[in-house]
Amino acid sequence: MKAIFVTGGKQYYVQEGDTIYVEKLDVEERKSIDFEEVLAVGDKTGTPYVKGAKVTCEVAKHGKQKKILVFKYRPKKKYRKTQGHRQPYTKLVVKKIVG
């Protein structure tokens, strides 16, 4: 069964057994988390959410993505600035879809 759910302001299209990377969540590793904001399950869609549907996931790990460099400059003004950023993430494994 496939589903679309919302977390961190983004929508994810998943099925059981998938591994996804989402915005960092405050859940310990190896713990389970339920997502109630399900937009679609199989052929059923809701307005805005499907009633009684949920996606259960297990937290595999937390981490940070590779560093990206942000470079700003102003031409002819001798202004240059370099800044790095590493976005934190949570790796989830989809265990069960109820709907």
C-alpha cells in the first residue's frame, strides 16, 4: 500500500519498507513515530487529511548532510564572504501504513 504524508512542511510519497530522509525530528533512535497528517492512502484521498489513516515509521538514525558553501560577493567593492551549512536530518524506515 502507498501513502502520501506531511512532515516538516514537505510531502512524502512512500510505501512499506521505504527509507526516507526528513527534517530533524525530536525522537530517539530505534523508536517508533506515527504520522497522522496523511493526504492519501491507496486510492482514498481526504480534504485535507484522510480520517483514521496513519503512517508508522521507525527512526533509523540522525545526522547531518554534506556541507554546502554559500559564497557572496559584490563586484568592484572588495566584498567577499564564505559561509558553510550542514542541514540536520532524520532517517526513517516506513514500517506500516494504516488507512
